[in-house]
Amino acid sequence: MRDSSLEDFLGGDDSEADGDSDADGDPDAEADDPVDGVSPAVSTYDWTPTGATCTSCDAVVERRWRDGSDDGDGELVCFDCKTW
Ligand SMILES: [Zn+2]
């Protein structure tokens, strides 16, 4: 008869532990990165909040990339004109 009382005890303990781990939390919250969406400075990339003119098609864009790096020209062009 000791077996049945032991089973009862283990059953209750198991369900209690289940609730604990559920309330314990969110490991993702600790993984929050304070530096969000900020890319490291890249010399081939230029961002002008007020807009700047693409040297190739005259479109006014905020983001431009330095094209023609092989020639050393380094002209800033829009996404469409950049040779990827
Ligand atoms: Zn362009």
C-alpha cells in the first residue's frame, strides 16, 4: 500500500513543476538587442535623410551606393543604378 501513496505524491509534484516552468518566463526577452536596425558604417553606402540626387538617373533618393569602385570614380547612385 505504500506504492500507491508514493504514486500520488509523484503525480502531484509533476503537475506543480509544469506550472512553474510555464510561468518562469520568456527567454527571448533577455535576447533583446539594444542596437536594433543600425548597420555598421559602410563606405560604399551613403544615406542622406533629406534626399540626394543619383548621379546616374537624377532620381532623388535617401540611400545611395558608391558605384564604379573598379574605376575609382565612386559616384553615388540610387538602388536601381547600382551595379550589384
Ligand atoms: Zn539612379
